[in-house]
Amino acid sequence: MKIGLLIYGSLETLSGGYLYDRELVKYLRACGEQVEIISLPWRNYAAHLGDNLRFRLPAGLDILIQDELNHPSLLAANAGKHAYPIVSLVHHLRCSEQHPAWLLPLYRAVEKRYLRSVDGFIFNSETTRQATGELANLHRPEVVAYPPTGRFGTALPAEFVVARAVEPGPLRLVFVGNLIPRKGLHTLLEALLAAPPDLHLDVIGSLEVDPVYARRMQQQARDQGLSERVAFHGALTDEALSQKLKAAQALVVPSSYEGYGIVYLEGMGFGLPVIGSRAGAASEIISDGQNGYLIEPGDAAGLAACLQTLASYPNLLRDMSLRALERYRQQPAWEHSAESIRQFLIGILEKRI
């Protein structure tokens, strides 16, 4: 097959969605498929809508995968009959995120029109599949293929995780994610004010995706007197990130919405209980009170209570850490997910012929 993958910006962008895209391309090429990357520039939403005046679908493909993130740029290009099947890879819907109320009708209308213009769907979670169905009420070929979670290799040994959980001293937390409002670092910093005063937090993630927000978070930490307890590291290599996850005792990423949340499972591979929010697909990974906690988006008080519990009861932290390891080991292998996508694409082509 000659497959196109349409994305914004660079395939090397640091985020869970781009990790999924990179690993899919790697797998398809390893299977002998030709994959061409088609990139549109990253800009604001209005400029992306402006792409409809000039962008048209590339020629010479057997099938095109469009990262759904690109949807505002593709309304005109996708209109009418397609020369080849178009499959949308949906990580999560824009209209599922938190936005000003006056913008949501626009986002919903644009996204619905886009979803109705494609021939099939690849979803990263059941939550994303359901959200798409509720928005567009479509009956198209689809496959749910869970994201890759093995970039750090095998899970840590249970013996190491048990010993780490009961180590004396302050609870060591880690936040991993680009510093953007959706990831909820502001909620975590607010929660630290009401949590035990000796907790330590490592913040790992790009400071460049939304530099205004990143600077605001660094200023918030200083203003709240958290500078001695919160360390901002920026984006790290996989090796350096692995060392931080190995040293931590809990992962906290209280996003307002996640289409899946690869980082949650990656943290569990290091035996870390995870705190996320109830919005989105985090509940497909986190069992509240078992291998982590689920809070309402923006609930700093609820988050502080969870941190207090983990800091106060090392045996509970130990048990949750072991259950986190077990949840990681239950996850389907990426090779299974990627092959299900490949077979799905083959099936769509066979039906088209």
C-alpha cells in the first residue's frame, strides 16, 4: 500500500498523539508499506480554516490517514468524491476539550462536518469512539487501536517498586506533559498549597508549546512559595525521563481532558500510582482508589486530599504501586494494535476495489 499520513508540523513533535503517529509509521514501514508524510504548518484555528482556500489532497496514494487534529484545514479538500479512501485517526475531539462557551458551537459544527467527510476511523480509545459517535452519529468502518506504551522497555521489578514506596522522606511526585492549560499543572500547583508541606514535584514537559502559560506556571510556583519544592526541567530525553519516573513515587497529570493518556500507562510501567481527571479516557486506565485516583477537572481540593492520603499511608502507596504495575502488564501490545490498523486499512481498500 502507498499510504499518506497528514499531520500538522513535525512528526517528531513531543506529545502522546505524535508518539502514536510515529510508532504507526514505523510499524507500517517495517511491514513493507510505503508511507508518505504530508505536513501542514502549525498556526491558529482561524489560519487553519484558511487552509481550505488552497490545500488539496495529494495525488498518487492508495489511502490517506488524516490526523483528526488537522480537521479545520480539510473541509474543502475532503468535499465531494475522494480519489482514494480517507481514514481519520482520532486521538480526541477538539470540542471535547474545555473552551469558552461561545466558541464551542463553532468547534462542534466544524468538527462534525469534517467527521462526516471521511470514509473510516481509527480511534485510540473507546471513550474517543463514543464521543465521535455522539457528535456525528456516523456509521463508518472503524477500529479501536490502543496507543504504544513500551518506549521505556519492560516494567520495573515489583521488588524495586515495593522498596521505593516505603522509603522514608517526602512523597516524590512527577508531572509529565507539555505545559499547556489542558494538562492542569495550575490545578496541581494550587493543590500543593493544601497538601503536606514537604512534597516534592518534578515538572517535565516542553516550555515552548505555550510559552505564556509556561512562564505563568513558573511565576505561580514562585508567588506561592513553592520554588524549593517544585523543579521545572523542560522536555527531557527518554533516558532522562526514565530516570525521573524511576525516582518518583506517584505521577500526577490532572488534565481537563485526555483522549487516552499514554503517559498514565507509561507511569504505571514504573509502578507509579496515577492521579488524573474523570473527563475523557483516564478512567479506562485508572481505577479510582486502586491504582490511582480520579478527580473532577480543576478540583484542587480533591487533588490535595489524594496527595495527603498517599503521603500519609506508605502501605497504601505500596499496594497501589503494585496494582499500577499489574494494570500496565494487562495493556495490549502495540504490535497487536498496529497490526489491527494495518488490517483495517487493507480491508477498506479491498472493499473500495
